[in-house]
Amino acid sequence: MSKMSIRFYKDREVRAVWDDETNKWWFSAVDVVAAINEEDNSNKSRRYWNTFKNRHEEFQSSTICRQLKMTAIDGKRYLTDAFQFAPVQFLDQTLKDIEAMSENTFDEIIDKYVEMNIAHPFMEGNGRSTRIWLDLILKKNLAKCVDWSQIEKQEYLDAMKHSTTDSSEIKRLIEAALTDKINDREMFMKGVDYSYYYEQPEQ
């Protein structure tokens, strides 16, 4: 992390940090909440964000979210939840760019999947939605789908977290779990079950 910045959404400040490794910006989650909700009270925005995270456990496990030090109003730097997915004001164009990505080969399809996960367009169940979306693309273009029961939960979550900088791990896991049982109802239902399992919090 080498550069701090203040971005604006609807004339509201959103703190950001530049990541040299991925060549992308990380945005303060609380600032994004305040901007979208047009909330001036930072404590309310922080409570809203914490409540959201607690209610949507799958959001924490499937979204690219980290704690980074950002400068607060008092001039001190505190650990703050930060996102790397597409800022809301650019989401429409981001989704158009993703739609235009090629999907003719396995590598191209998984690259497209990784970009959609970063964009995170679904407020609830983003991981489940993108996995279904991935299976539909694989079925249409390669006559394959994923047997998700063959991919261990923590391996999958770790691979998805790393995929923004290196997609080789998630490609390896998914490729090893490909099947041609694209019309098998049991395979489809098993995929749904495992998709929910990935997002369940550890007891």
C-alpha cells in the first residue's frame, strides 16, 4: 500500500488506498455506506456496516474485503474494512466490460468468473449467484459443469481470496472438479447444497 486518496461519490468523501501489487484501489466500507445512505453520522454508518456483516455471513467469506489502516478525521490511522470490488458509480460499465470478456476456453471463463466476483453485483447471495452463473457458462460453452462437492470449502474460499492477483489456484480446483453430467438433476441439487455450505459460518 503506497498511496492514500480521497474519492467522491455524490459529493461525499470516500477514503481509498492504492495497492501496488494488484494495481487497484481499496475503498473504505464505512465511507461507501455513508455515501450510499447519505448519512452524515459516521457512528451510524459504522453500526450499519457491522450489522450488515453479522446478518450476511456469506458476504464476509466470499467478498474481497480486508482491514487496512486509513486516516480518520482526527488525523490518526485506524484499521478499517476495505473493499476491492467495483465502486458503485462504475458498476454499470464494469458489468458491460465483464459481459464483453471472451468465454471460449476454460481459462477465459474462470477469468470472467473472477472479475464478476470482484464486481460483486448481487447484494445477497453473491457467491451462490456467481457459482450458478459460472456453471451456466461452462455448460453452454464447454458442455461441462462443476461438481462442487469435490472442492473443499476452505480451499475454495482461500483460492477465491487469492484470485484477484493469481487465478491459478481457483482454476486448478475447478478444473479438477469438472464433469460432463450437465443434465443430471442430482448433480445440480448437490451443487446448490454445497454452495450454501461454502457460505455457512464456522461453528
